[in-house]
Amino acid sequence: MPLEFTTTRDNPGIDPVLNAWLVAVPIDLFVVAIAAGLMVLAGLHLLIVRPTKPQPMATCTVGPMLGVILLSVGLTALFLKLSHKLYVWQLYLTFEPTAPISWGSYLMPLSYGALLLNLVAHLPVTLPQLAERIPVLARISGVIFARPSRVIALGAVNLGLGFSLGIYTGVMLSTLHARPLWNSPLLGPIFLISGLAAAAAVLHAVLVAVARNERRTAKGKSWIDRLARWTGGSKPDAAIAPMLRWGIVAFLTLQLVVIGLYFVGMLSAPDVSQRAVTLLLAGPQALLFWVLVVGVGTVAPLAMQLLEIGQKIRATIIPALLVLIGAFALRYVLVFAGQESHWTRGIAGF
Amino acid sequence: MRYAMVIDTRLCVGCMNCVVACKTENNVPDGFCRDWITETVRGEFPDVRLEIRSERCNHCDNPPCVSCCPTGASHVREGGFVMVEKNKCIGCKACLLACPYDARFTHPDGYVSKCTFCIHRIAEGLDPACVSVCPTHCMFFGDVDDPASGVSKLLTTRQHHTLLPEAGCRPHVFFLT
């Protein structure tokens, strides 16, 4: 039966399509996901290796340093997206257990603390000049490495908080009731796995860049050499590079599987979910999703990493860049297509 | 006590008096509205059915906008009024995304705003502004927990529906058909 629907409502940012969250949100979700992934990898590495003194492990030197920077960018983006900024302190006067943003507002500073603690613990090898200049930082590092249980605790805290932060962004979207595209319990795992792949890709890219720099003839003139001289830091240990390569392959494969399961779940769910997921199959964001997220961001780097492992191609930072493009595109597409999805949209005439 | 609004779609002519009254009473900023008129036409001529509705926040019993609010700015007051405390709202807009009726908007001052059922008028024993100005008297407001109230009687004697009942929010704006 034909149905015609007209309304006099024309609220800015709401009609004709909800546009409440702009580009600051996918930027926040993207950088926070990488920071979370870096925390998980650092936590796992600490728990497996259990070092007795600071070691130049890329996961615990470059990882927390990048993590702190990325989380700072994320918090800035998060703050910028608020429209009533002067009241942001209200977040910390209450805890609302049913509101994921409330959980996130506590997770973020806790993660910041865990990243900083890991950074300080490894400061004698990451930034020795700074550690010498501020002895209290070197003392904190000494205290952490004095007992194996403290190193294990540091690893467990980074792993737990990183896992929570990584899954939180997806859970936050999936609990927003009125946007059917987000109403899937798989959104949290998708965001977590994508963040892990992006974090592994970033670390791998750093190791590849350092290794390439060493092969160059004009020693000491590259920006990496200048940075190393300025910080006095040790070269990140490349022993983890093969594991990171396999990690990227595993995470990207898992991401493809979970995205596939997400589509299966949405297409076998009630009508409202089926209509919502058509936004990714044939809507305005479909091209971005299939080309940037699936093609450029997942399948292409997966193939390149497999060729790299089989030594068919040389290790470059290109797969890492593609993974990062895919991770950002995933969040961009889901945030904007999700806002477009609605209980009534897609019904003829609505 | 549970307040609700009942709107007789057979009497509503879509004159938008309710919209103007709300904007005036609540000083709603230019370009925004807390209530609006929706028309749905089903079928093909000559078998056509027209329904005109005055819509607004549904002051749901299970409001997703309240459960997702990270500061408690969105809350439910006694009587079932879903309200926003503007000095607690940080403008994260999660409630805008959680409401299946798109009934909320961001006020130019940054906080989220919406229909309050004119709670300030109810406290004085008056009807909401939209109800009080309706020229066809198609809008009714009252306590649905009181079986003797006008709205309870209408809901027991007339066929009615709510918007998007499948969303599970248990809305409390009812449309008589």
C-alpha cells in the first residue's frame, strides 16, 4: 500500500538526516582504537617476556609513547565534539552504569595513566637523557622492575584497560538504540580487532622504517638518526617484527570474518536491521565501505603481508598505511551510515 | 501518577497552532521546534486514508535517551516527564542518537532541548501550551493512572496507537484513530 509521509519538522542537524556526530567522532574512535591496540600488545608482550629490566621492546618503548600522543589527540577530538564544553566536568560528578560514555570517561584517564606508567618504566631505554635529567622518573622505573610481580601487574593493567578501551567504542555505538545499523553485538569486537590490526601495523611500520634506515649509505643524516641522537634512545628491538607480521595477518583475517558475521546477523535480523544494512550494501557509504574498508584497508594489506612473509616482496610501510586508511574508513563509514539508519527510513515513503 | 497526552487524529487539522504556542511559551530558538505536524497518507485515490498528527517527545516509560546519558542530565521526573537538566548536559549528543523519534535537538547555547510537556504549566494546574490553544480541541492531557481522568476514558473507549511501538520505548503520547 503506498504511504506518503510529510512533516513540518526541520531541526538543524536532525532533519532530513541526523547529523549529530561529525568528523571529530570517527577521528576520536580511530586514534583511541590504535592507542588501545598498542596497550594490548604492550601488555601481552610484558606478560609473555616478563623482563627484569627495561628493554628496548618496540611494544613498550615506541608503543606507549605513540599511545600517549594518540590518546591526547582522541581526548581533544572528544572535547571538541561536545557542544556544551564548559560543563564537561559533570562527567566526573557521577557514574551512570547504563551509559557507555560514562564508562569511557573513566576508562580514558585510567588508560592514560597506564600508558604513562609503561612509558616511564621503559624511559631509561626510550629517552635516557630525560631519565637522567629527571631522576624521579628513573627511580619509578627502578621500583617497577624491582619485583617481577610489578612487571606482571603493569602488563595486566595495560592488557585489561587496552582491551576495555578497544571494545568500548563499538559497544558505545551498539547501545544507541535508535540507529539500527549500530545495533549489533559484533560492533565492539570489530572495533577492537581493527584497533589491534592498526596498532600492530604502526609498530611494524616503525621497525621497517628503522631497518631501512640502517641499510642506507648516508648514515646519520636521516630524520630517524637525528631523532635517535636527540633522544639518546636505544634502537627498538626488531625481534618482534615477524610476530607483528603474523599478528597483522591474523587480525585482518579475523576482521574480515567478524565483518562477514555482522552482515549475516544483520541480514537475518528483523526488517529494520535489514533495511539499515542496505546502507552499506547499496547506500551512499557503500562504495567507501567496500573499496576503502574491505578492499584497500583489509584485503590488500593482508595479501601484501602474506607476500612479505613468503619473501615475495620487500617489507615496506605501505601495508601499514593501508591498514590505517581502512581503520579510519571503517569508523567514518559506520558513524555516518549509522546516523543515517533509522527505524522508519527505508520504508516506502518515509 | 503518570501523565500522558492523547491526540484525536480525526479532529486534528494540522493548523500548527500547537507548534506556535510551544515556540512562544518555551522561547524555542528560531529554526527549531519542540513539536511538529506530520501527515501520513495511505492508499491510492479513491481509497485513501489521511492521518494528521501533532508530534513531540513521547515521554517514554523506557526512555533510551535517559539510559545513555553519561551525566544524568536526561532524567525522568515524577509523573513520567522526561527532562533535560541543562546545567548537567555536556552536549555529547548521545541522546539525540538514542531517540527513535528524533525528538531532541541541540539548542544554540549548546545543551540538548526537547518538549517538557510544559511541566512549569502543569505545576500551576494548567494544560501544556499546545493543548490549551488547540482550536479543534483534539489534544488532551492528564493522568493515565487515574481511571476517572479524561485521557484514561478516551484510551479505554477509543482505538489508539503510539509511534514506533516496535522500538520498545513505551511512549506516552497516544493517537486516537
